[in-house]
Amino acid sequence: MVSNWCRCTSCHAGYGWKDKNFDLSQEEKIDCLVCHDTTGTYKKFPTDCGYPPLKDKVFAGKKLFKAVNLSFIAQNVGRSSRESCGKCHFFSGGGDGVKRGDTDSTLVKASRKLDVHMDAKGLNFSCATCHTTLAHQIAGRHYDTPAPGKRNLALPKDEGYRLKCESCHGARPHKPEKGLFDWRLIKLNDHTDKVACQTCHIPFYARGKPTNTYWDWSTAGRFNNGKPIVEKSPLGPPSYHTKKGTLKWGRNLVPEYFWYNGTFSYLLPGEKVEANEPITLIKPNGSPEDKESRIYPFKVHLGKQPYDPQNKLIIIPKLFGPKGSGAFWADFDWIKASRAGMAEAGLPFSGKVSFVETVQYHALSHMVAPKEDALTCASCHTRKDGRLAKIKGVYLPGRDFSPWLDRIGWLACIFAFIGVTIHGGLRIVLARKSRKED
């Protein structure tokens, strides 16, 4: 967001957020309507520092934004909804479904198949059903405020802190039908101390819109006879865009799995890093030894971003702005964009730009499939190509084996068979002898 304020702050809730000096403590600058409009008519202008259009305005020379009727909207405020939350969150990263892979506009009217909780004809959860709020502090799972560590049903005293699956389902979520005993469900409940619910119940991501899986900024800035280039991928979004470079997309993708304790580590602005590719920008914390960690599903995003090889810094470029400002989307010069962006961020710039491979991890918690679509035992407990093939630090039956353990097991089976055979044979012999004596 640094140096690209008025473009980025069209989503970040605030009026007049045009630079780093914006005062978040001033209540009159907080945009309440962006969350509490129930009319569906409230919109922010994409490049106006968080303000809605108060008169008809055209964006990018083609899209008309009609003036909003603030009086009408103010008389129709209400609770937040999937629509109001999704205006920003579904479109984070620059488009519908681009960033996360488990949230996009298809959740507005979700089917049970897409998300069992947001099913418009079923439970019909809003975002706030799980992301509960106290004093306008909205509970988040990952980033700055990870989900509370307790793995038990929420009680009235926990109101405002219900975010983990266990808040509603408890630590033993698999319940047999009344009067029936099902050992499989008992065994599934034994998994919850090491395996997150999402691992089995989000078998695929990007099941609505395609999500971005690779973004190469190094190829941006190409023109065809002076005109910008936009090439579409087979899934619909661009595979190349003059402003953004080369992009790859995917749908119905298999997550990757890592140990995760609910917190992330970040590469911070100004933090020096060697150009050992790929450079990790965001990574989950956790290990098999950490009692708070469980195996969790992630979207892994790869990219190629500008880098200062002399100062060993990931560059924060200025992208948005008028011609002559150094903005890349105006001047298409990475040196100028890097100099302007790093100056705004208060960071040094050597005048040199290279590009490095980067990777970041996004935890998956939405688009929860119904139970009949959850992973089966064989999805993980298999010798080859199982979902958890790369997970270390745990013995996984069916995947892992020990020759000596296998031999001991087979010997135990053989001895048991011999013992049963001898026992059965003696019973037969003794029974015949008893009949003859009678």
C-alpha cells in the first residue's frame, strides 16, 4: 500500500487516506457504510482515497460510477453481510478470487457443495457468524490476531471469540447416529490433536473462481505498437497484462500441507535478504514438537518481484500515480518506480533492479465441503502420492513403514495363527475323546 495510497485505500476503510500520515484514531474518518450498507448501492471510487463518488464519475475512461445517495443509504444501515464483507475481501489482490483461493464472489450465493456453512439454502452463515466482534475488533484467524488456542466448545463467556472449528464442533466433532457404535468416527476423533479440521474438509481450493498461483512482474511493461497487451488465459483471467506481467491461474487445486500453530512469520520492509530463490515472504510457524501445531492446508503462491541486489532488499515499487510521478503504471520504468516507492517507504535504493523468485503461503479456512466430499482415509494413508507425503515428524500408518516393525508384525500374526490352530486342534481332539469316554 505504501506509495500507492489512493488506489489501495479504496478498500481499506477510511475517508481521505492519501498518505502515511492518515490518523486512524479520528472516528469521523472511519467509513462505517462500507460494512453496514444494506442497499447494495454504496461504492467507493477506485482511485479517490476511500471516498465514494458524490457525483457521477468515470473510471479509466470507460466505467461509470454513479453518485451514491448517502441519505438513502444512511436510512438503511444494518448488520454486515457476505456482500458487504466481500466487496473488499473477495477482490483482494486485484480481482475476484485472486489472492486467497478460498474466498471469492461465488460465496455470496453459495451452494452446500461450495461451502456447507454459507449455503444460501441451508445454514446461510454470514462472515460475522464466525468472525465475531467485540468493540469493532473483528476476530481474525491468521495474521495479527490468531484464533484463540482453546480447542473446546465456546461458552457464553467466550462470546466474541468464536473462531476455531471447535468453538461449535468441540474437540471430538464426529458424532455417531443415536444408538449406533461406529469405530471409524472414534478413530477420526483421534486425529484432531494433530490434524486441523480444514485438512480433511477442504479437499480442494479455488472451487468457485480461478485463483492466481504465479505472478511474474519482470515481464510487465510490454506494448504492441504502443498499445497495452492483455492476453486471456483458458480460465478467463489474463495470462499476460502490460501493467502486471505474466500470470498463471488454477481451479479445483489440491492444497499443500504444513505444520501450523496459528501464527505467521513475515519478511518485513527493510529486512535484508539474500537472493537465494525463492525468497519466502510469508510462512506459517509450527512443528511436530509444538503442541499448538496441527497439519493444515495452504495455498502456495509463487512470484517474481523487483529486488535491490546491492542493498539486498525486496523493493516496494510505486505502481499507481500520474505520469511523471515515477509510478510504474504511468511511466513503465522500474528504476523510477523503485526509487519513488522506496523513498516513500523511507528505505534506501541503490538504483539497481533485478528480479527474484518469491513464495508465500495462505492458510485455507473457507469453502468447507460437505462431509460426503471430505477426504477419505486412503487420501493420506497410502504408500505413494498421499496428501501428507511431505509431512515430517509423525508416523503415518500406510505411508510409513519399518522393515523390522513389519517383520515383528508378521511374526506376531504367524505365532497367533499357530496358537489359534493348536488351540482349535486340541479342542477338537479333547471333544472327541470326551464323547468316546461317555
